Amino acid sequence: MERFSLPILLTTTLVALGTVSLAANPDQVKQLINTRDCPGCDLTEASLYSYDLVGANLKGANLTSAALQGSTLNSATLTDAVLEQANLALVKFERANLQGAKLFKANLYGADLSEADLTGADLREANLEGADLRNANLTGANLQKANLAKAKVRGVIATGANLSGARMPDGSEFKQSPAQPTPTPQPTK
């Protein structure tokens, strides 16, 4: 029986170390809360429910699977931040800079993204149900299979955005209309 104790102990230790490496860096969580300045920080799986982070600098930060529901990040900088599978339900991102942010499968249910800059953001399969996207910039954003049901979209700029398979605010699925043939110029007389 003792022959198996060492392998089990090693396996348990490796699993525990792997789990620790995936968790948020506690010093960086404190840094964010105290200074609102944490560019490039590792905040993976951080629990930041209902925090006031107005104007925070999270450029390039890793917030994969973080829980920020109910927090306020108005005017925050999240350029190139990784927020994949993060719980961002009811978060206020008004006028936030999310250019190039990776929000794959993020939960943005009821989030306020009004006037936010989401240029080039990856929102594939994101849940934006009931989100406020009024006057947001989604130029070049990838919204493939995103859920936009009941979202407020008045004034959205979506030039070059990929909406393939997305559920639209009215509940319908977005379907690319066939390309219109280019009109043939008629000779002038």
C-alpha cells in the first residue's frame, strides 16, 4: 500500500500547483482595488463583485473566468484585455475602451456598454442579452453566434462587424444577405 502513496502524493501536489497557477494573483487584485491601475495583471478567476473601478487601467490584463457582476468600470481602459468566459452581468462599461478585448463566451447579460469602444473585440458566443449598446462602436468586432436578444442597439456603429449566426435584438438569427450583383455600367450616348 505504501508503494502507491508517493505517486498519489505527487499527483495531488501537481494538481494543487496547477490550480494555484490558474487563480488570480492576490497582490495584483489588491493593486487593482487600491489604485485602479493594473495593466497586464493576472486576474484570472478573480471575484470582484460590485466593485467601483471607474476609470481603471486594465490594458492587456487577463480576466479569464473572472466574476465582476454588478461592478462599475465606466471609462475604464480594457484594451486587449482577456475576458473570456468572464461573468460581466450587469457591469457598467459606459464609455469604456475595450478595443481588441477578447470576450469569447463572456456573460454580458444586462451590461451597460453605451458609448463603449469595442473596435475589433472578439465577442464570439458572448451573451449580450438585454445589454445597452447604444452608441457603442463595434467596428470590425466579431459577434459570431453572440446573443443580442433584447439588446438596445440604437446608434451602434458596426462597420465590418461579423454577425454571422448571431441572435438579433428581435430574437431572429442574423443571416448574411446574398451579395448584390455589381451593376453593369451602361454606355453613355
